[in-house]
Amino acid sequence: MEEKITGTLVFDISTGTFWIVEEEVAKEQIQFGDSFEVKVGNDWVKTGIEISSDDSGDLVFKLKNTDYSGILDGLEVRK
């Protein structure tokens, strides 16, 4: 079984991309359409990044199958 890359989700505003970062080192880029897992409580939930709108109609990032939306930096993820 292949070992998964685990770290913190970080959005790089200068390139518009998400990364899994471990100890300040970018390990894996996450793109729209990629599947990965996010830790919710004590469970890992299969997810992906999508764009949605908030109550004001502004576009925001959202993680599928979770309540996470808006600024997603700092979440524990693995791929």
C-alpha cells in the first residue's frame, strides 16, 4: 500500500494553487478535480476543492462533503 502524503493545506495566493505542506516544505500540489482527504474531528473524509458562493454571492473555496469553506489554510489533509 502506497504511503500517503500528510500535512497542512496551504493556498499560495501568488500562483493561485493549493499545496500540502509539511514543516514549511511544499510536498504535493492539489488541483481542482483532485481527490484527497481532510481530517474532520478524528475521521478522514474524502473531499475535493470546489468553488461555491457565500450568502453575499461572493465566490469562495469549499471542500466537498464537509462544512469547510472560505479560507482553508491550516486544515490537516492527506493525499
